Amino acid sequence: MSDPQIQIHSIVRSLLRNASARSLAELCSRLGSAIFWILVVRYLGQSALGSLAFGLSLFAMIFTLAKLGLGSVLIRKVAEHPNAAARIFGNGLLLGLLTSVFSAGMMLLLSQMLSVAEETRTVVRILAAAMPFSTAFYWSQSLIWSAERQDLIAVAHFLENAVKVVLGLLVLFAGKGLISLAWVILGSKILSFGLGFYFAVRIAPPDFRFNREIMRAFVSCIPTFALISLFYDVFVSVAVVLLAHLRGEAEAGLFSAGYKLLDILIFVTHAYSQALFPILARFKADRSMLLFLLHKSVKYLWMFSLAAAAGAAVLAQPIVHLVYGEELLSAVPVFRLLVIGLVPLSLIPAFAFALLSLRLERFDLLANGVACCLLISLGVLLIPSYGALGAAGAQVIAALAFLWIEFRAASRSLVSLRVQEGILFPILGTVVMSIAVYAMRDWNLFAAIAIGMAIYFGFLWATRFFADVHRFLLRAWTYRSLGETES
């Protein structure tokens, strides 16, 4: 029988390896994506950015109908029945083929109903052709995720973005326009599908024979998980759609510029939470282990996101200027407001995955639904008067409500869940760091960031914030994997 401490060390070692591997690759992908959007702004202008952002946001919203949120179900089922992975994967792909065709049709229909320019509708038509490929990649990615091979997912995403940036650069240098860029995006999604499917087949070649029991299990989960996926995807994309409809593509481009920068900051926390989910699913019956992992995860997600949000808010102007140039300095207040949402958006996935692991997805559904409805309501009220800034405010308020419901649900389900002990010192450290960074705001941006980080982590180290786990984490790397170690 394995020693519990060795078991914990092995889990943490696996968690850190998966999270760090995907974080590194995702950083390259996010930077590549940022470069792509910068090129769009500088070569085609703010309106083109709004049109492309509208098409991609509409794609993300309708994509919910294709995936139905069943990737989490596949991960749970594979964790429970690893020998049936091939049948589960094959039947998932069959279901995805049917839903993707329906979703592509819905995307085309909505583009005709909304008040957008004809060129924007053409972009939507091209992106709709990517729906079957993206759906198949979604199911492939879920199988890879269940095998805790986040590095393979990162490779597929990285190459998708690399191709998009390189071909996009060639298209823009050749003097082509928005429509050509839409074709580039379609090609990059086809590439990610090919890579993801290849990696998934190496884990479990799909068995396409119809299995009534597996399909019934998927279908029975559709109402809850489809709504969770629908609400979440609408939550992260509806602001751009509302802006394009109520204030035009230019205002949508302004918001999108700020949100793309926020997205770069979020990648680390989301990569960590995604690495955490399959581990939590394996230990759903061991509440003490699940609680331990969630405690430590929340503590360090809070530590990272709070400092990153404060630093980005203080240095918002030089960051926007470096990335977008003088043309989009008007996005500074939008980004400064949006970055407040980094803290709740970083913590939400950890609580959500804990609830899903415990089969308490009804609470996650409630949180997603309330946040989505609140965002739409506030957006309709604020956008006509305040434009992109109003959309940013609505996004932050909805994110805070989202986090509160997830936290309360997890607290009630895991009776001993307490995070107060990890709140105070990061707040004090953030205040000290923010004062120092503000004094250095006219310095070199990278020097200010580096010194700010040193001050923040130095403060936490001096106050022994890391005392309970730093030795634990260092020792984790000295152990073999659980399967290789015996007590």
C-alpha cells in the first residue's frame, strides 16, 4: 500500500508538470494570438478588428451547441471506466458530427438576423465551415485531457496559432483584406483538428460502433452540461456581440483589444485548473485529498491573480502602448477596468471543477446562469451610454457574482473549506508592490514588472506566506511517480 504522503507528492508533481508544460506552450500561443490581433489593427484598422472579433465571438457562442459541454462528461467516464475509452471517444465523435452540422446552420442564420455589415457576414460564413473540425478537436482534446497529457493539447494550440500568425502576416503583407484572414483562421482550425485527432488516436483509437449505453449516458447529461457550456461561452463572448449590435464594430474592437490583453494574463491560472480537473475526478471519493488540493490551489491562484491584476492596472498605459501603439490608447481605461476581473476569473475554474468532480454540477449551472443573465442585463443597460467601458464594467460585476456563487456552493459541499488564512498577506504585498510600480511607471516597462515581482514575492517570503508548502513542493520533485513508488 502506498504511503499517503508519497501519494500526495506524486499528485503534486504530476499537477505541476502538466500545468507548467501547458502554461509555457500556451504563453507562446497567446503571444502569437496577440501578434495576430495587433497586425489586424495596424494593417486593417479598428473596424476590421471588430468584424473579426464579432465573427469569432459568434462562433464561440454557437460552438456551444456543437460540443454540448460533454467534454467534462467524457473525462469523468474515462476516469471511471478507463478500459472503455475507445468506445466512449468514438461515440462522442459520432454525436459531435451531428451537432456540428446543426450548429453551423444556426451560425449562418443568426448572422443574417443581426445588424452587421455584409463583410462581417462573409467572415461568419467562412468561420461556420470550421464548426465540424473544431467539434472533432473538442472531443479529441477531452480524451487527451482525461489522460493528463496537457502538453499534447498545448502543442496543437501552439501550432494552430503559429500557422495563423505566419499566414496572416503573409496575407497582410500581400495587401489582402479581412476575408483572406478569415480563410487563414479556417485553415488553422483544420490543422489543430488534425493534430488533436492524431494525438487522441495514439491514446485510444476511436471505436465508432454505436453503443446505446454510452450514448444514453451522454444524452442524459446534455441538459445540465449543455446549459453550463452555453452560459459560460455566452459569458465570455456576448459583450463583443452586444457592442457590435448596439454601438458598432469600432466600439467592439476597442473592448476586444482590452480583453485580448486580459486573456494573456488568464492563461496561467486556467492551465493550472485544467491540469487539476482530472486529478480531482479521480479522487472524488476521497474528500480529504480533494479538499487539500483545492485549498492549496485557491491560495496560490489568489496570490498570483491579485498581484497580476494590480500590476496590470497600474501599468495599463505602457502595456497598451507597447502592444497596440498610439492608435488604441483609448483602450487603456477599458483594459484597466477589465483587469479587475482577473481575480474572479482565475478562481472560478478551481471551484467549478471541484463541484463537477463531486457530481454537483447543478450548482455550477446556477453560477453560470446567474452570471450570464447578469452580464447581458447590465450590458444592455450600460453599453448604449458607455460603450466599451460599460461592457467592461458589466463583465467585472458579473464575474464577481459568478465567483461568489461558486465559492458558496463549494463551501457548503466541502464543510471545512476555508480560505481566510491566505487572503491578508497577498493584499498587503499587492499594496506595497503597486506603490513601487506606480513610482516606476515611466521606467522601462519590463524593468518595472521585474522589480515589482521581486518586491511582491520578497514581501510574501518575509511574512512566511510560503512556510506551509514551499518545503512540501520542493520535496515533491524528489519522489518517483506513484506507480513506481512503494511504501
